Amino acid sequence: MLPRRRFYSVPCMVKAPGQFGFLSALVRIVRGRPHVPPAVADNPLLQRILRRRSVRRYDDRPLPDEVFAAILEAARVAPSTVNLQTWSFALFTAESWRATFGRPIPFQAQRAVIVLADTHRARTVFEAFPRSPLIEYTIGVMNAALAAMNMTLAAEALGVSSVMLSETGRSGLLDAAYLKDKLGLPDGVVPLMTIVFGYAKGPRPPMPPRLPLQEICFTGCYRETDPLVMRRWLEEMIAGYKAAFPRSSFEAQLHVYRSRIGQAEQELRRLVLGDDTN
Ligand SMILES: Cc1cc2nc3c(=O)[nH]c(=O)nc-3n(C[C@H](O)[C@H](O)[C@H](O)COP(=O)(O)O)c2cc1C
């Protein structure tokens, strides 16, 4: 845990908000709602998409096998580049997670899926294609991420909550080399994320602050985002983090990422590009 004063030295664009800014940022978060035209607001699929939240507290109700099977089927039918289906999924129960990684499954969830970008499988039939690691990686990531999203939405439809994690609970970032070793991954199979599933305990968390639609869309030429909008967003992120995790801080979380990003980048370069230079 970092000393409190480091919280005010966030090496980002802005300073952390003062107390008044903190409170008004919290109010903005709690008031934040997705906006959709009333004419379509009742659509059940749209409602599921808008209501989905990353959930980090689960109760001990078991997830029935058929529910988990349906979630996986949603991954299998996801769209993919040239229908290449460049993904693999490593499946875990709480017990098998502990047996594999020697630690509890994150957030006491019932099941976990490690989502892998997998261009290895397709290479077995498309051998004549020249090696193109960046293209393969991009395609692999895109497709596997779409399958991941399909899983979380299928889960929501069945009343099951989830959260995507960029690590395995080993407190790493991607954990690429660790997982290659643990799961015996061949070249061309790269871990992307873990998704844990279970039944939510307690109320649904509020929506973390989203940027306004007009700041993320443009017609014609690219338009820079208003710095004030970014400042407000960062204030809300810091305040929301503090409210959700009172014993930590957004700065502490950034510090974790900063300290791990170099190693994660090196591991990925090695795995994806075969680059051994530091
Ligand atoms: C690829 C990916 C990795 C993520 N990694 C983590 C993580 O390591 N830990 C965590 O608590 N949340 C993680 N999240 C969840 C995000 O924090 C969350 O999606 C974001 O704050 C928006 O909140 P919402 O999903 O409730 O809308 C991840 C999300 C994605 C898509």
C-alpha cells in the first residue's frame, strides 16, 4: 500500500480531486446512466447489454453445468475473421483453478475461462501462408475478444454475472509466459484474459464513468477530445475507485500496472514476435 501523499502525484494529466470535487464526481457516477431513445429502451437484449456490469463479489450458489455449457456455446458461435475461429478456452472450476495455480479462484467465483488468441490451430491447415505475427496476433485478439464478449452477454441473459481480468489472480499483467508454461501453450497461442463467472452477491455496482458519445464518435476528420471532459472522467475514475476500494486507490492500481508493464511487454514480444531483445 502506497503512502497517502503519493495519491496526489498521479503522473497523469490532472491532479486528484479535492474533497468537493471528489463528492461531485461520486454524484456524477451514481447518476450516470446509459442513454437510449425511449422507443427502443424496452428491447430485452439491449437492456441486458446496458445493464451488464463487471461483478467482483459472488455468492456460493453453484453454476449448473448446462448454464456454463450455454455460455461456452455463445463463444463457439461468435463471429471471426474468415470464420477462422482463432480462439481457445481453458476451463476451470474453483477446485481445478486452485489445483492449477495454487491459489483461490478470483472473487470466489464458480467458474473461470482463460481466453486465448489461437492462430496455431489454423496454421495446421494453412501452412503455405507466410508468417505474419502482427497480423495473426491482431486477428487472434479481435476474434477471441468477440467470443469473450459473447460469453459475458450469454451469462447476463442467464442471470449469471462475470468479470474479465487481465491476469490469472497471480497479480500479474497478462501473465503470458507463466500461462504458456502452466497450460503447455504452443507457439501461436497467447493468453488474453480470464473471465470468472458466478451469481452476484449484493447489489449490482454502479456503472464506471463513460465518456460522452460525442467525444468518442466523429464524422470526417478525427477530432481531439475536450481536455476538460478527460479531466472530469479521470476525477470520476479516481473517486469511484476510492469509493469501491476504500483501502486502495486508483494511483496504487496504476502503480501496479506501471511496475509490471515492462515485463509483460517483453514476454509478449517474445511470445508473439519471437523477439528476445530486452
Ligand atoms: C480485457 C479486460 C481486462 C480487465 N481486467 C480487469 C482486471 O484485471 N481486474 C478488474 O478488476 N477488472 C478488470 N476488467 C474490468 C474493467 O475494469 C471493467 O470492464 C471497466 O471498469 C468497466 O466496468 P463495467 O464492466 O462494469 O462496465 C477488465 C476488463 C476487460 C475488458
